[in-house]
Amino acid sequence: MSRPTTLPDPWAGLARAFGGVSRLARYLGVDRRTISKWAMKEREPDELRKRDIKARLRRRGHDSPWSC
């Protein structure tokens, strides 16, 4: 069993909405460690990838984590 991941909002809310960090990562097509790095502001996706993620989240009725 993996250890729990604690993310800051808005990422924590997104992870809850998707049923966990792993499911959110799978939906966005990235590794769960990437989600953690984005949430902790260690890394940010390029603009093309960011637009794709925003569109995917919008289709599911969620705001972009970068609009907060």
C-alpha cells in the first residue's frame, strides 16, 4: 500500500473529486508524482499541456488549478 499524499488546495479538492491522486493522474495522462510536483510548485507543465489539462478538467466540470 502506498503512503497517503497530502496536496494543497486546489489540487487536494481535485484529487478528492476523482477518487484519489492516482485516478486524477491517470485521467490527466501523467504520473502521480507529477501531480505532486505541480501541486507543490516544483514544476509546471508547458502551455500546450496546461491547455489540454484545463480542457479535460472543464469537461468534467472542474476549474483549472492554475486559475486560483
